[in-house]
Amino acid sequence: MIKKYVENFLRTLGRPLLTFVISLGNLVLFVIKAVYHALTPKYYIKIFLKQVLEIGFYSLPVVGLTTIFAGMVIALQTYSGFARYGAESAVASVVLISVTRELAPVLSALMVAGRIGAAMAAEIGTMKVTEQIDALITLSTNPYKYLFAPRLWAGTLVLPLLVLFGDVIGVFGGYVVGVYKLGFNPANYINSTIENIEAIGIISGLTKAAVFGFIIALMGCYNGYRSKGGAQGVGQATTNAVVSASILILIFNYILTEVFFSK
């Protein structure tokens, strides 16, 4: 009787662990294949440009709105805190550092993950369950090159441009609040912002953006490609793509921050 309970307990404990290991192995194999095919010919330029348009241009409004309000809120919160110690002059530098190092890369990536990661997973998942990917293979078209590689390249290259746009808009949002709400002198605010611009802050933010873009495209492609079971499976793959990309973005944000700014 005790042996039976022990066996059941071990099965209950081991099943999720085994499932996790299998899923991790599948993901690692997918990453290796996808990166290999992304770095070797043949390249589908038209599909790449289409993905650049989808990920980049069509995401500008949501990234702009997210970062401008983030910059405005940071300016308000910083002022309310620093005013207690007479350090209101540091508001511009705090807004700049917060937006370029953290807020623009992370918030932009999370918004793009919700928009693009879900769309990629839904599109590829639909192709998977309707056997369109099998048809591509039958026609001697490698799905890793035709479907995944252009999306990985587009995500990796375009998101830094979105974040650079977000940096400008976010800092501008802080300027608007600082000047028109809090009464800062416009010239002094601009000078303080320019004086505190650091290359490491910009570079770290853009590096994070490239990694986040790769993660978003990877999770969208992987979860879509692994989907099964019809419409319900596609919906589950879409949810998994957004959730997994968001979690990995937060994890790698800490790792990259540690790499750039740890002493």
C-alpha cells in the first residue's frame, strides 16, 4: 500500500517536470533550427519587408501612446517625490534615464508582444491546423526559411527602431508635463536633458529591444507551429505566445540590466 502511494506521488511530481523538460527541449531545437535557417540562404525579402511593415509601421501608434504617457507619469511622480527634498531640477534627468533604459524598451516590447506575437501565433497556427505548412513542405518550401526566418529578422531589427522612436516620444511627454504642468523653464529642461544623455543608456535600451524583438517573433512562431486541435488549439497557442513572450521579456530585462549596469 505504501509502495503504491509512493509511486503515485512520484508520478504526480514527475509528470509536470517531464512535460517541462520535453517542452524546453522542443523549444531549444526550434531555436537552433530557426536561427540556422535565418542566417543561411535562401532569403524571402518580400515577406521580410511585409513583416517590417506589420511590426514596425503599424505599431507606431501604440508605442507612441504608451511611451508618451509613461514619460508624463514619470515626470509627475518624480516631481512629487523630489519636491520634498528640493531636488526638482533632477526631474528631467530621471525622466530621460527611466525612459531610455527601462520604460521605452520594456513597455514597447510588451505592447508589441500583445499585438504582433498574438498575430504571428494565430496566423501560423491557422496554417498548421489547416495543413498549409504541410503543403509548403510538399512544394519543397522550407517553413523555417519561408515563415520563421523573415519574422525573426524583422522582429530583431525593427523593435530597436520602435524603441528609439519611443525614447523621443517618452522624453517629449516628460517635457510637456515639466514645462506646461510643473512650470519648468523650457530651455533649462532641454539643457538638463541633453547634459544627462549617456551612450550606455541608449545602447542598453536598443540592445534590450533587439533581444525582445527576437523573443516576440520566436514565441509567436514557435507556439503557432506547435498548435494543434483546430480553433481551440490556435486560441491556446495565441495565449501562450503572448504570456511566454511577456515573461521572457521581463526575465531578460533583468539579465541585460545586470550585464550593462552591474559593478
